[in-house]
Amino acid sequence: MPRLFIAIDLPDKTKEQLCRLRADIPGARWVPTDQLHLTLAFLGDVEMEKMNRLMGKLIDIHIPAFDLRIGDFGCFPNRKRPRVAWIGIRPEPLLMSLAEQVRKVLLLSEIPLEERPFSPHITLARIKQPVGGDCNAFLARTLKQEPALISVREFILFESRLSSRGALHIPLRSFQFSTPEGTLMDA
């Protein structure tokens, strides 16, 4: 069974900017540059029949293209015992609408939903053995320049293949958005 997630891929320029924000956090394993993304839903292992049903329903999501901006830094579950270092995404109604439409499609496809509410962020590092301290070095970082707008024109169904060298993210299918009114998209 493939291990799946649905995400928004990031432009290479944004990925490079985010990688320059790395700080010295004991026990941190930084996400490789090419794997940085904004997860809309993690599905886990999915039977092929359900995966095919899901793809048939994801194509019915209609939303206009939109832009995102990077927000503040944070840690899950908290600063004192961090397990994940992340950077947030500033509030965007179309992103929240997309996440809700994805949740509805998962329900229709009989794929269990995560219990956690959608919290738009980009995971930058996973911390295997959190030390007693906190992520102050990371959280104190500031963006030296405002990241360019992240133009969101599609979302992608990915397979995550685990290996001894980490996860490999393989795009299975992309789902294009409609263009914002009055704009043209590159062909």
C-alpha cells in the first residue's frame, strides 16, 4: 500500500530561502531542500482502490489560484520539548477553503482524517531527542528579507517511500487550480 500525503509544493527560490534559516538545534534533522512543502493532509497507508477513488474526487476540487506569505517560526508541541521546528503561513482564506475541501474528499473516499486541525506550516526540522532546552536560537531568527509571494497554482498527491536515508517524496498527480479572474497563467 502506498503511503500518501497531499501537499502544496514550494518554488525552488522559497525552498532555498528557508534552508538559509537553519539554526543549531541539538538533535535536529533538517528537511532536505527538495522536500520542503506545505502539507494539506497526511493520509498514511492507503489501499490502491481507495487511492484511485481519491484521485477521481480530488480532480473535482475547484478553487482559484492564490498567493501565500511566510509567517512566524514555531515548534510542536512547544518550545520546552520541541519535536518539530516549523515556519508558519500567514492566514489566507483560499488555503483554508482548499484544506476543508480536501478533508471532505477524504471522507467521501473513506480515508480516515487526522484528528489534529489543519495548521498551515512548513516543517523545517524534526528533533529526534529533544533536549531540556528550547528552540530559542531558531525562534529568534528573523527573515532578512520578506520572502517572495508563494504562487499556488496546484496541489499534489505524493507518495512517501521510506528508506534508510529518509523519505523520498514522489509526486503521483497534480491538480491544477483555475486562474484568478483577469490574469493569464503561463503555459
